Amino acid sequence: MTPDQLSVSVRAVALAFALQASGAAFFLALFGRRLIHGRGPVQRLGCTSALVGLVVVLAHLTLDGARLSGDYDGMWDWDLQRLAWNSKSGLSQLVQAAGLLVIHLTLRRRGRSESPVRFMWAAVAGAVVCAGFLLTGHTSHHRLRAVLAPSLALHVLILAFWFGSLLPLILVTRLESRETVVDLFGRFSSLAAWLVPLLLVAGLVMAAILTGSFEILRRPYGELLLAKLSGFGLLMVFAGLNKWRLTPALAAGGPGGPLRWSIAVEYALIVAVLSVTAVLTTFYSPD
């Protein structure tokens, strides 16, 4: 496996854990006070995800030295490592790592772990992790950055909340009462009904500005964009199934298994989209 191939794999894992930790923090800040039995497990999920994400983000940053040299010897070359860590990409990953460290330290503290203030601090740290993505990539040096930066910020924040809430929702269906689960899913669905269209709009705005024309759809960058859009379409199918069929069925006394399986499929689809994103941002450019 070449350094580039390993780097894109590690980047996909880093994206998943960074967004999972941030999203779990957002979930706790919004819904943590409504949880009884699920609060502790969701908190541990966010804490563990942040620690793993921190390690993987730093590992990906170290691999940048290998990518610069073309072989793994670059990982031990101090000059190449200094170049990588001082780059825009390095700054972006260091900001993400700092946010993940704060999430981990905030959520791991014992005692009054249910404190809303503590969850709010974790959510602020999650926003810092998301802000790190604005410091590098195609949007960071574009002449329309004033439009692209807010669009990317909105896109990443909503994606982190959506993706990072899925595993907590699965835990909630296992640990909380039926009444609590139905209430929480209703609140989550109401919020998602506003946020998910904004996610799509922000993504389309960025794609339109960065690509410029439909001709790019014939190139690998455009093909990967279409793959991401197809993944989003599938996600909408399962999100609609959860909202209109499976949650009402659970409220009517049905089992929670089908809802958990549907959420798990959503989670897997977003992981696939994140993997496509890692390939897209590592190997290809809209230019």
C-alpha cells in the first residue's frame, strides 16, 4: 500500500470519528437532559470517539510527511514533518485535534456528568472541530471564499449533528422507555426536517461554485460528486422511512428492531459518503 492509499484510508476513518464525536456532543447538548438510562452510554460514546479521532487525526497528519517524500521514510524526516505540520492542512488537523481533546476531557469527567453546561462546552468544542475543516481544501483559497466558507461551515455542522446522532439514537431505542424514545425521535425528526434541506443546499452551492459547469461530471471529480449525491438520495429514503413508518409503528407498540436496523443503514451510507469525500479531497481537484 502506497502512502497515498494509506493516507486516504486514515483520512476516511478520521472524518468518521471526528464527526461522530462532534455530533455526539451536539446530541447531548440538545437532548441530554431528556435521557435517563442512555445519557451515560452516549457520553461514553462521545468521549471514546473523540479520543480515537484525536489519535487518527494526528496519525493522518504524520502520514503527510510520507506523502511528500513518496515513501514511508518521510514519516521520520523532521524537515518534511515540520513542513506538513506548518501547512494549511496541518493547521486544519491541529485545530480538529484540539477540539477532539476538549470533547474527550469534557465528557470523561466523572461526577455531575449530566450537567448541561458541560455538554454545552463539549458542543462548542465540536463546533471547533467542524471549523477546522474550513482552513484547508478547495474552498480555502477560492475567490468566492466569502460564500464558500459559510456554506462549508453549515454543511459540516449539520452533517456532524446528523451522523453523530445516529448511534446515540440506536442506544436510546435500547435503553430508554418507549415514551422517551418516541418523544426524542419526534424532536429529532422535527429538527432534521429543517436542517437536512440546508445540508443539501449548502452542498449544491459549493458544488456549483467549485465545478463551474456540467463538463466536470465527465471527470473523476464530477463522478465522485454524483456518487455523493446518490448516497444522499438513498439517505433520504431511509430518513423518510424512519419518520413516516418506523417511528409511528414503534409508538403504536411495535418492536424497535426495524427502526434500529434502518438507522444502522443510514450510518453505513454516511460512512460510505465520507469515504468518497476522503478520496475526492485527497486525489482530485475541481480545477
